[in-house]
Amino acid sequence: MFDAAEQCSQTRKIDRGRQAATHSLPTCVKKTREEERERGIRESGKEKHIYILSNETQPSLSLSPPDTPTPRSVGGRRARERTTRNKSASDETVEEEGFMGIAPLLQAHHAMEKMEEFVHKVWEGRWRVIPHDVLPDWLKDNDYLLHGHRPPMPSFRACLRSIFRIHTETLNIWTHLLGCLFFLGLGIFYMFRPNISFVAPVQEKVVFGMFFLGAILCLSFSWLFHTFYCHSENVSRVFSKLDYSGIALLIMGSFVPWLYYSFYCNPQPCFIYLIVVCILGITAIIVSQWDYFATPQYRGVRAGVFVGLGLSGVVPTLHFMISEGFFRAATIGQIGWLFLMAALYITGAALYAARIPERFFPGKCDIWFHSHQLFHVLVVAGAFVHLHGVSNLQEFRRGIGGGCTDNDLL
């Protein structure tokens, strides 16, 4: 009886062992499959396909030997392996093509995120100057200024705040901003001078008003352009056209008081010269509206257009000198101041066109004393010299009264 009970207990243990082994077999086979797959990838770079028998075809735990595979089963297994390899290669190709198609989208999305981050920094005023070679094409103007450029700032507020930062445009902005305020103050002073200071108060105030209007518009358009041209390509294009139009307005406005007082007693040639100057000035404004006029390739053309407009005053100057005589023209007619004004304007335009001195010292004049800044200073100086000369003519006219002789132009 004891032997029968012990035999029954051993039988139960064997049955439980068989059940546990049968239950754990799929898990063990699955782990083995994963290990062999990883090993195969490391060895050959291609995934090994390991086939696991399903539960219906898993071998039992009986002690009988496994069935010997038949040639048909071996051939079928090889066919299945080839089919699986082809399918895997096809899946890899599709996956690679899908990634290649998604890659540009991911890059564009990343670029948009970087741009949004940059705009946010600019809006908060936390931008930094950048070198010339990373500027967009529409911001590249002078390749001798290597560092210290403002980045594109699509915010008018950020552009306006930038005038208090140090960069390549700082002096360009402030030279003409302060010059604009200076001539605005002088214009108000001249307009409110007592009438006793003039021979013909209304006419003379209009004449001086034309000069001050041209100077103020020129300097205003200039500092606004240099402040906001980094906003965007369209904004840059609009303000550059205003800037060039302002130069033409300054030249035309400068002619008015000088012609008025130089040909005070002979208004007919004065009127003709004014018409010619206005036609040439309007032509220069029309030409400056051409989009390519503002490009770096046309720097010399721009300088030539405005120098040519200024040199149109050579004809009335020669007329005046021949009629009055060189000595009288130089002393009473203030021709010396006129020549100095022309020299300042032409020198500034030449420095601007030749990009001197930064041409000889690349990277050394990025912030201070590059050609555009010198050009701005000379423009303000030339306008003031011209105002001084015509003010002397006005004082001479007031001193001798309104009388004229037949032989005098003054």
C-alpha cells in the first residue's frame, strides 16, 4: 500500500513538470528568436528570419525522436524563407523612401521653429549683430563691411529700438537724424524771422522754405531708410526709393534760393534754369523708382545720377560769373561757398561709390568711419555751407534794398 501511494505521488509530480514545461516553451522559443535576430543583424546587417512552429506543430515532451523532414517540407521552408527575405527588403525600401519624403518636411518644420524663436528674440530686443556672409541677399550691400550687421527684424518697434544699439548703421542713422533736427530748427527760425529782415518777406520765405523742405525731407527719408531697411525686403525697397527721392529733392531745393538771389534783377534766366533743374530732378526721381537702381551693382550709377543732377548748376554758375565778373561773383555773389558745397557733395559721392576707406581696410571700418557715414557727414556739411552762402546773398540784397540796374543780375 505504501509503494502504491509513493508511485501515485511521483506520477503527479511528473505531470506537473510536463505542464510547466509545455507552458514555458513558447516564451523560451520567443526569447531565442529575438536573440538570434539581434545576433544576425550584428553579423550581416540583415535580419535573420527564424521560424517558430506554432502551438499545433510544437514538439511534444514525449521521449520519441522527432520526425525526419521530407524533401517537400524542406523545399517549402526554403521557399517561405526567400519570400520572407523579399518582403523584408521591400519593407525596408518602402520605409527608406518614406523617410526620404518626410525629411524635407521635418527640415522645413525645424526651420520654422528656429525662425519663430528668432522673431521672438528680436521682438524682445535680444538680438545680436551678425557677419556679412550670413545676411540674406537683399541685405547685402557692402561686402567690405565684414561684421556688425543687424539681422532681419520683421518688427518696426525692434527696428526703431535698434538705433540705440551699436552696428554698421548706427552712425548712418544718427548723422542724418540729428541733421534733420538741426535744419528743422533753422527752418523754423527763418520762417519766424521778422519781416524787416527781408526785402520781399513772402517771396523770400517761400524761397528759403523750399530749401529747408528739401533738406528736411532728404535727411528724414535717409535716417528712416537706414533704420527700417532691415525689416523686410519689401519695406527696404520702399524706403530706399524714398531715400533716393530725398536726395533729388535736396538738390532741387538748394537751387531755388541761389538762383533767386543770383538772378534777382533778371528773373527770366532764373525761371528757365529752375524749370530745367526741376525737370532733371523729377527725371532722377523716376529713375530711382526702378527696383534695380538700389542694388549694389548700380552703386556707381546712383552716384553718377545725383552728381550729374548737381552739376547741372554749372551752366547758370558760368552765366553768373561771365555777367558779373569773377571778382564780383566771388565776393558779393558767394561763388566760393557754392564751390565748397559742390566739392563736399562730389567728394562724398566719390567716397560712397568707391567704398573708401573700407576698401583698403576690410573689417576695420565696420562700425565707425566707413564710406556711407562719411558721405552722410559731407551731405549735412554741404547743405549747411550752401545755406550760409545764400544767407549772405540775402543779407547783401537786404543791405542794398530792392533796387536793380540794367546791367546787374544781383
